[in-house]
Amino acid sequence: MAIYLDCNATTPAEPSVASVVMRFLEKDFGNAASPIHDYGVFALAAVEHARGQVAEVVRARRDEVIFTSGATESNNLAILGLAEAGIQSGRRHLITTAIEHKAVLEPFEEMSRLGFEVQILPVKTDGRFDPERLADALRHDTLLVSTMQVNNESGVLQPLAEVAEIVANHDIWWHVDAAQGFGKELEQLRHPRIDLISISGHKIYGPKGVGALIARKHDRQLPPLRPLMLGGGQEQGLRPGTLPVHLIAGLGEAAKLAVRNNGERAEKCRAFREQALAALSALGAVQNGTEEYTLPHVLNVSLPGINSEQAIKALKNVIAVSSTSACTSHTHTPSHVLAAMGLAPEKVEQSIRLSWCHMTPAVYWNEVETILRALRG
Amino acid sequence: MNDIFRELEEVTVEQYDHYDLPKWLADPVLVVARNPDAYRGKEYLIEILVAQVREYDVYAEAGCCKWAYDHEDIKRTLRWLEE
């Protein structure tokens, strides 16, 4: 079996996460909305415990965590959920960046269809958007700014601290898609100016199918979101449906470990990175995105003279990598992220993304080098 | 494994000494915290208990929403620990 180097697509579950999930599937299977007996009460206790564990990662309050099916749903709720507030207040200007995930860009397209004006900020060749461009773009009728924390393809950390200063005195909602950085880069998301944070369980060694929208309260009020679905009133009326207690408890466990083991995990990823960089540099690989701001578990490179699709196929028995985000790789469309960073189409065609974690075993890099050199002929 | 029990003891003493946790509730929690061997395998419940003691609020049930833990929550978790 090839060694899995696609952790930005999804991560393996921590053993203790799997154990918690199984517990709430097999033994403690009560419905958290039925606290009329111990089964339901314990399920509710587990949900509230997980809510606290997730909140702790970003120093939010427990009542600011809305459980969803994952970051895609959270992004949709954060963006489309503000439509009514924008229409009622007459604020119809929205800002985002060119390197956002489709789960942000497509809700913005929908907002455009609803009559909102969408402004998309460009990014620089280092993979980061320019905060000054954001400052210039803000208007009196801006409703929402949505910026990702870490890009899923390049692994580049975005300048959120600078954004916080820029929007500090503006009456706008600020949403951060933190699917790739939550639980990994801790400090940024603790900034109290960030109103809305989208997260996913399966990017932090938790289960798939669960995530959260963290919505910080102001004067004890949630941002003026409207639910996208109706029927049940769960999650403070914002996300109806029976809570998947097993997934939520698993997400809580993953969040707990993300804080507890943060330094140790990053250290292991940095050690792995040194080996990966050494091997790929020997092949003349060019890193996409500046190393200074790239998280230690991601490496996006263009390999001169080697087509990425051929490389991925040739390497499939040694390492499992991808050429773009999991959500677009099946469509074989060129990366909009690398294109926005100004890469020539040829360089985009030569790009591969490697992403690992603290549980990734050692790779035989000599074998990888040999395969890639053979491809180059 | 003993870290979570140590944390339970610390947070319970803190809440009893400086906040509103009553003695009748602190005492049985401290019995659990100081007997880790008796509760081996029940660490998940101990974690819940830590959170409940840390966020203990006499008036948790007051108001429209319950976003703190009260004595009923802690008593219930203590009962689950004995089952």
C-alpha cells in the first residue's frame, strides 16, 4: 500500500477518536434531543462536552459553536445565511479572495445571483492576498468579508492579523474558512474580531460528515444568520436535524487532541518536511507559495519536465498524492488557486501537492526520485 | 492517565476555594479525583466532570438558555461513574 500523502484532502482518524465514535454508535446511542432518560441525557452531555472542546481551540464560548456536517455547510450557512440581513439593511457588497475553496466561491456566486455585488481580491505570487487591497475595497455598504485561514492547495497561511486590524472599526461581518488551519495554527483564530469560523472534523483526525460554524456573539447575540434548512430548531435554530452524537463526540475528541498535541505534531511534520524538500529539490522542484508562510505539513511543487497526472500515476504504489484540491481533482480542471498566484499553465500542469501528518510513516524518497527521474526521461 | 484526575482535583479545589462550588458537591468529586485506580477506563466521564466543575454555576438553570453546569449535572455524572 502506498504511503498516504494527501492529508489536506482528508486525514486518518486518531485511534481515540475512532474509539469515541464507536462508543456512541454501539453503546451510548441515545438522542441528544430526548433528555427524558439516561440515554438521551448522556448523549446531550457528550454533545455539550464536545461543544466545549471545539470552542476551546479558538477560545470561543460553548454557545458559539453550531454543529454542521462540515466546513462546506458552515461556509454556506455563514455566507448565504447573511443574505436576509444584507437585503434588510441595504448592504449588498461582499468581498472574498481568488484562492478560496469552491465551498466559499460558489455561495458567493449564489449571492451574486441574489443581487449582491461580489468583489474578489487577487493574490500575490507568494500565495497570500494583499491586506491593503482589502482595505481599499471596503465600503460603507460592505456586508461581509470572507477570507480563508490556510489555502488548501498551497498550505499558505493568510494574513489574518492584518485583516483584523483593517476591519477593526468597520461594521462588517468577517468570516474565515478555517477548514485547513483549525487545530493546526491555533493563535490566528483566537482573535475576537473574527465573527464566523468554518471548520471540518476530517481535516483534524476526526470523523467525516461533521464540522461546525463558530459564530462569536456580540452583546449576547449571534450574527444575524438565517438557517438554510428548517425543521426542528436544533443548534439555536440555525441547523435543524437530529444531532449525530457519535460524530460530534469524535470531533470533540479530535479538537481536544489538536490543542494538547499541537507542538508535538508540528515538530513531526517539520522533520518530515525537511526530507521531502531535500528529495524534491534534487529534482529541481519549484515550490508554489512562499516557504515562510507555509504550514509544515504541506508542500506544493512544480516539477520541471514532468506532467503531474503522469507523476501521480507513476507514484501510486509508493506515495498517494494529488495535483489539486480533492473537491476539484475528479473534474480534472486546472487549479484556480495556482492560476490566481500567477503560475503559467505549464507550471500548473506540473504541480503536485504533498500533505502529511504526525502519523505518516517514513517515505523511501530515493524510490520517489528514481520514478520521477525516469518520467523525465 | 493520571493527568485528567490531577486536573479534576485542581479545578475542584479552585472552584471550592474561590467560587461557588459547595462542599457537599466538592467532597464526592474529590473522592473520584484522588482515586484514579477505582475509575480506570472511565476517563471520558472524568473529562466531562472536569468541564462541569470548571463551568459550575449555581444559577445555570436561570434565564432562557442553559450554558453552564449546575449541581444536577455534576451529581448525575458522579452517578454514572459509579455504574
